[in-house]
Amino acid sequence: MKKTRGKIISFNLSHSHGLALYAITRGRRVGFDVELVRPNLENTKIAQRFFSPREVAAINALPTHVHQEAFFKCWTRKEAYIKARGEGLSINLDKIELIIDPAETAVILKSNGNQEEASLWSLKEVLPGPGYIAALATEGHDWPPAYWQWQA
């Protein structure tokens, strides 16, 4: 008799200042990150420490009024990706390079210098509510997301 292996269920959770997001998938890894946009956060210093030099330059090249949005989009996309990989902060955030422009589609350009590894993953922007930025990362590109919202 031939053995068949079932599809593994994966899930991820992220929360920030009273908002929680869950992602559940079957047959692929998934990561979620949500952040409350905080205007007094020192994004420039954090970006210089955790983002690649190319990403920092890309943020600085944007109009000043979108720096904060670009920072939080980059941060949530990186966090979602490393959570999906299941390796946590053992992956250096500056070794993951993303497209930075908030107006462009979220794409991982390199992961630890590897474009092939990066191409196996997809990122989606999620709009969870006013004042929050979130990202969802999954293996593959052939999946239609479905969203549900619950309020207590």
C-alpha cells in the first residue's frame, strides 16, 4: 500500500497595541506581522541598524512624508518573512532585501544574498485598520488569500 502524506496546517499570529492577526494555511509556511505606526519611533536609526544599505538609501531617496510608511512596510514584510521561515531573528534583517517604495508591490529581492530562495516566497500587504501596517508572507505565489474580521 502506498503511503500518502497529508498537507501540514501552519499558522502564525502577530499582535500590536490591541490588534491581533492570525494566518492559517495548508501545505505552505506562513508568517504575519502587524505594527502600530508610532510617529515618535526613531525609524532612521533602526533602519540603519537592521536594514541593508540599499534599503536605507531607498528610504532616504523617498519624499520625507513617506519615510515612516516605507520604514514600517519594510519592517513588517521582513518580520513576516522570517516568521514564515521559522528561524526568528537568527536571520539578520539586513541580509533580506526588499523593494522599499510603498507604492510598489512587495517583493523579496534577496535572502542571505540568494535571489532563488527569495523568489520562492510571496508577500502581501494587509490593511488591518487605521494606524496599522501589516504584511503576510507565504511560500509560493499561487494562493488566493481570504480575510475574515472578528470584533469582541
